[in-house]
Amino acid sequence: MENFRLQIPTDIRFGKDRLEELPDAIAPFGKKILLTYGGGSIKQSGLYDRVLSLLNERDFTVVELSGIAPNPKIDSVRQGAALIRQHELDVILAVGGGSVIDASKVIAAAAFYDGDAWDLVLDSSKVGKALPIVDILTLAATGTEMNRGAVISNPETNEKLGTGGWELIPRVSFLDPTLTYTVPRWQTAAGAADILSHLFEQYFNRTEGVDLQDNIAEGLMKTVFKHGPIALQTPDDYTARANLLWASTLALNGLVERGRQGGWTCHAIEHELSAFYDITHGIGLAILTPRWMKHCLDTDASTHAKFAAYGRNVWGINGDNDEDVARQAVERTYQFFKEDMAIPMTLPEVGIVSKELVSRMSELAVHHGDLSGNVFVPLSVQDVESIIEASFAPMTAF
Amino acid sequence: MENFRLQIPTDIRFGKDRLEELPDAIAPFGKKILLTYGGGSIKQSGLYDRVLSLLNERDFTVVELSGIAPNPKIDSVRQGAALIRQHELDVILAVGGGSVIDASKVIAAAAFYDGDAWDLVLDSSKVGKALPIVDILTLAATGTEMNRGAVISNPETNEKLGTGGWELIPRVSFLDPTLTYTVPRWQTAAGAADILSHLFEQYFNRTEGVDLQDNIAEGLMKTVFKHGPIALQTPDDYTARANLLWASTLALNGLVERGRQGGWTCHAIEHELSAFYDITHGIGLAILTPRWMKHCLDTDASTHAKFAAYGRNVWGINGDNDEDVARQAVERTYQFFKEDMAIPMTLPEVGIVSKELVSRMSELAVHHGDLSGNVFVPLSVQDVESIIEASFAPMTAF
């Protein structure tokens, strides 16, 4: 186990019927709020009216930034930072999913940064002081509600990159499973895939002696494998939504990651798909992940034991032969996404029909994600190309 | 899953060779330190000299409170609070195991409390403002290094009671696995038993829909069952010590408990044993726990399923019959303590040879622990008596 530092001061308010705590939760940070949100879903659900009504009962000033898109764009960040300066705002209230919170994090830092906000994405060391953030999460997926990371896209340059800073950790996060009842099937499935991918990225790792972290990761995977399909079938199943929501938070708040070293893989490849084609992040991850798993098994026998542990401990697959168990586990993972979560498991099904950008995306993934370096299985540009190529047709061998 | 609030701001500094960070970690809280510790072990190990040397390189003022005993006594708390007032100290640096940190927590609050410190133990609502606490943990056991609880004993009244408050959560905790290399076998075993008991107390619970929390609990149990015996056999095995140390922290920082409701059982009974006989807390828990488990299985068939889940998921026991799997799991638990951890598993072996206080301790356990109320299996005074009585002889049936 490697040395680590962990400090996550986020005040988690988990559960239903507690939004009346919101004004008291915001008040310590100031009176003048930037309210950030996405499209119309929080207006359709009534959440927008509820939040404004709660804030209007007290003497808060609210300035709005709406229209923050999935794969949030740097232009939204620039707009938010300008509003904070113009109105001298004190605190950001982010209402929405991971995209709204990620954009709000970089807005919070950009308000104190003199240059262009994109600099903060290109170089996280430029992230310094930031406005405090309170959020109301409406989607179980990214884990941003209890960590310091953010991912922002720049459509002009076809870049989708991660940044972060200690000041960006949300101060208070409201996690109400009932607010996720209205999440569409597609987004519920994509969110579950995102959670699982976060766990895979951390779990398939070479650091020795991290049984504790691996055991927690396996426990969170089992939680998602059980409750993801229930949430898809019965959107208002409180227990399923609660387990998914809390799993999304714990999957990426440091519990699974701290004590390890080593980078991620599938996220880096998916970020290129999203940067060029703006596909749903979690769906891209679901498509890529089993192909990446098979690539690991096919090219590096030293990975068989860890994939076998995943198969035995998470899927309960019996058998003494590591490779057999491992390949069964990959097949289960693929079938989970395809059958249980109804995810279209090929790129053409999500609108990527041409292979003309495969080489370019592969080069950029290796470059941005440092995939030839310290990851579970280092990948060349050709390796990434083969993983993306394999994602154009259904998987038939595992 | 029940609603919950979780906020754990403790800054964890985990790993070896990082104690030079100590002065910078304390500095934000002030210059005048109350250094608290126990007997001579930190002097024998050299840790005391190292800490003082680091502090003396900077202009800290250090006042010492030594002699904090296992099952820490209220007199130490009173002494510490008096020192803080007398010298107008800013911050407590606790160096030791759970007892030193628990005493320091109540000292931190007592310094701001006008009445007798024992009031704060009898009534946690009287715990208000407190001095900040930084700690260097030397024993994997209680989890106090990342939570708001503390347990204090009063030998005059034979009481050992828990208290707590949000202000008591340590600000910075140094967790260095190498500092636990010199922990004796007895204390290593007791610490592992304490961690497991914390997990059992939370896991054997009636709240529905907490798969996530149960999965994390099972993962932490597996961690202790694997690494406890390694640490006993090879005291300087870094991986084993690291896994035990981090497991002790995560077992009781809210991750497993939040989202549930319902009280604890074995701790309440053990607190009476310690209050009257001053035995080692973790050893008392190891002795009582399998008897309590058997009592649950014998008297309440509705518990079979949860104990069977424990057997299957933690011990990998196969079988379709819940009761069979459950009883095998109890036997495994007993044998783990007895064989793998070399714990003497009867009360006479730890010096409790007379049964004269069994009734009195049972009455007090039910009273102090509210054991007839909302616990996994409610216990009458007679039930507790039978569990303690059964602890006088080796277990032969499970």
C-alpha cells in the first residue's frame, strides 16, 4: 500500500424530504448565489421551483446560469465566472448531475483566475482559490459531489480533459434518491456504467497490498450490479436508487483510490469519443470496457489473476483456472451492460459509423491519458485502435 | 436505507516516513500544545523523542500529560483540562492508541466546560466547543482517529460509558503502519477483535436496503480475517499492518453505520466487564461475541439469514441451509479468535473467575446499553446473564 493523504470535508445530506435544510446549509457561505443547472429537467420535475421557493423565503440573491450541457463546455464556465464577477457572488448552488457540478467547480476557480478559464483545465496547478460550492445531485454517476475533480470539454479543439483542486470539493452535497426517480432509462444505465468504470479503473491496478481497497471496490461493484437493473425496471424503487446514489459517491471519493498509484485507461479513450462525437460518457465506457478487458487478457497473462479475482468475488464464478474465470467475468460484464442495462453495445448504435477518426482519437487518447505509461496494461496507439475497432461490431468471443 | 448526514473532515496522513509533516500539521491550530500519551511504550519505541525533537525545531510550547491508561479514566481527563486552562493551551497532540485519543477528546471539551468533566460523559449534549486535536495513532483498534466518539471509565462508580460530539473529530490523524510494529501480540489480537466487533455491531442490524453498507462491512471483515493473523505472526509485515490500520479507521468512521438505525450489543456487555474488572476491551469482545451470536441463532430464527450471509460472503461457506451456514460461521469466528489470534476465549483465562457480579453486570449492561430496545436481538437481563455465564467455559457447540 502506498502512502496517501485523504481529507474529504463534504457535508453529505443523504435521504428524502430534507431539502428544507438547504437555506441553512448555504447561509454560512454568503447571501449572493450563482444557481447553475442544465436543460429543462429540473423545471419539469418541479425541483427548480422548490429550490427558488426555499431561497426566496430568506433574503438570498440568486443569479442563474442555465443550459450547462452534458460533457460540459468551457463556454459555460466562462459565462459563470463572468456572472460571479459582475454580481460579486458568494457561493455556487449547483443543481443537476455531474456535468453541472463539474462546470460549477471550474467556474468557482475561474472567478478568481485572471486568464482564460481553459487554462485551468489544461493545467490544474493554476487552480487556486475558489468560491464554495453547494450542490443538489440529480443523477447517480460521476462521484463529483464528494471529490476535487472536474472534466470539461472544448468543442473548438475537440478536447475533453480533467482538472481539479482541493478548493473545488463541494462543501455540502444533498443526495436525495427520490430526485433520481425521473432520470430516464438511458441516463440511469449510463450512470451505472460510469460508476462501474470508476471502480474498474481503480481496481485493475498493479499496486500490491491493497486488499482493503479492493474489497471495498468489489462491494461497490456488487451493489451496482444488483441495484442498477432494479432501478432500470422500477425507476421509483427507493432502495435501488439509494444504493446507486451512495455507490456513485463512494466509488470516486478516494476510498478505493488512495493507497494505489497508476493511471486510468477506458476513461481516456472514452474522452476522445465524447470529444469528437459528444456521445453519452457512460455509454461510451460500457462499450469500450469489455473490449479493453479482453485486450488485457489476450495480450498480458499477468492480468488473468486479477480478472479472475473479479470474477470469483464479484460474480461468484467458480473454477480453478484463472483465465477461464476471467473470460467468463468479461462475458458477464458485457451481458450485464447489454441485457440487464439495455445499453447498445456497439459504436454504430450510438451514431459513430465511420472509422475515419479512429487513428486520430487513438493517438490523442494515448497522449492525453498517458496510456503507454503507468497503467494496468500499457497501450500503444495501435492497441487503442484495435480496442476502438473491436467496438464497431458485437462481441462474440471473450 | 435511512436518511443520514456524514461529514468527516479529518485530514488523514497515512503511511511511513511522513512524521516530518507534523509541525506544519499542528501549526494552524496554535503554538501551545498539550501532549498526551500513555505509559512508557512511546518512550521505549523512540517515538516520544522523535516527536519532541520535531516540535522543538519550531517554537512550540509543550505541556505533557502522561499516564493515560487503557480504559482511560476520568481523572486523566480532569488533569488534562486543568493543564489546558492553567497554561492556556491551543491544541492537543495525542500520541498513542484509542485510549489516549479518547481521553484527549473529552479533555478538549472539558477545557471549555465549567462543571465536572464526568458530566460530559454522562450527557453528551453538554459537549460543546473543544480544542482541536491532532493525533499520532500507534494501535489499530478503536477507530477513534476519524470519528466523534469517546469512551471513558470512572473507577469510583464502576462505569465505562460513551460520549461524543462533532467538535471532537480529530483535525489531523497520522496513521503510520510502522508505528504498530512494536504492538505486542496481545494488543494486536485485541485490536483486531475490536475492529471486527465494530463491524459486527453495525452489520447485524435490521435496517432494510443497506446492501452497500453491508458489502463494505464484509470487505473490511475479510481484510481483518486475512491480515490479523499475518500481523500476529510477522509483526513488521507492512502490508498486514497497513490493512489492519486503515480497516480500524474505516470500520467506525460512519461508512458502515450511516443509513442504518439500531443499537449495539456486545460492546455494552463488554463495557461492564471492563468497568468492573478492567480487562482488555478487545479480548472481552472476542470472548463475548461468539456466545452472543449463538444466542441469536438459538433464540431467534429470523437472524439465521443474516448470519448465513456473513458465512457465505465473508467466510465463503457453501450450503443452502441458512442455519447450517450460520452456525458454521459462528464456529469459524470462534476458532479465528482462539486459533488464529491466540486469544484466551474464556473469562477465567482473563482473570474473571467468580460469577458473583454476573447479575449486576447484566442489569447494568441492559440499562446502559438499552439492550431490551432497538438492537438486532433484544436482550433481557436473563439473556445477558446466560451469555456471560456461557463465557466461563470453552464453547463446544455452535
